[in-house]
Amino acid sequence: MTDAARSKVHSEVPDANAAYVAEFGDRRDLALPPARGFAIQTCMDARLDPAKYAGLAEGDAHVIRNAGGRATDDGIRSLVISHKLLGTQEWFVIHHTNCGMELFSDEVIGDLLADNLETASFAGKAWSNPRHGHGSAHGHFIK
Ligand SMILES: [Zn+2]
């Protein structure tokens, strides 16, 4: 991403949020517990819109997202809070086709991070770093 594109995003997101807040209206009075009584654990993939694929509106359900839609310790923590304190009675764990998590293993991302911290690229079969050096062995703790 170029500096100009990054700068554009830095203004687009607050502008979109201001427009959303201006039209929020009566939704400010929605109850804290999800009205439809369920939660969804799903992938962070930018191509997915849980509100659209699950037919959600604000206040309907909890949506917990992470890379791969995994029920990690933090995902489970959120789901337990969703049930115990906010009354959800069902949880859906929703994965999808063509998930980016299929493109690497723990060893691959660990090795990439150990080599260099900048964004890597994928050339159809393998990941590579734009430069080498200044990595962190802590990347091997990413699971
Ligand atoms: Zn995914």
C-alpha cells in the first residue's frame, strides 16, 4: 500500500464512521444482549460479510472473527462471555472456501517472521519476504 493510499484510508474510515453515527438513530437504544440469541465464530477474510451471509442487523448476534475462524482461546473466551453474560444459546462456527489460512502452515509463517517483519507476498505456490533481516523468532509462537 502506498503512502497516498494509506492516507486516503485514514480519512475514509473516520468519514464513513461519522456518516454511520449520524444515521444510527433508534439503534442506540438496542439492548446489549443479542436479540436473536446466537453468536458466530468466523474468519476475518475481507471478502466475507457476516451481516449479509447470516442476515444480521445491528443488535442481532455476536460475531467473533479471527484468521481462519478458529475457536482459539480468545475466541472461546468471547463465546463463553456471549453465553454466560449475554444470553446467547447457540454458536455457529462458520468457515469458507478458498480461505487464506489454507496457504501456509505454522512453520511457514514462523520462518517468514523470523526472517523479516514486512508484509510477505504469495506467488501462487510459495510465500517470500521482500527483504531479509530484522525478523523476530517470536513469530514461531504464532499458531
Ligand atoms: Zn478465511
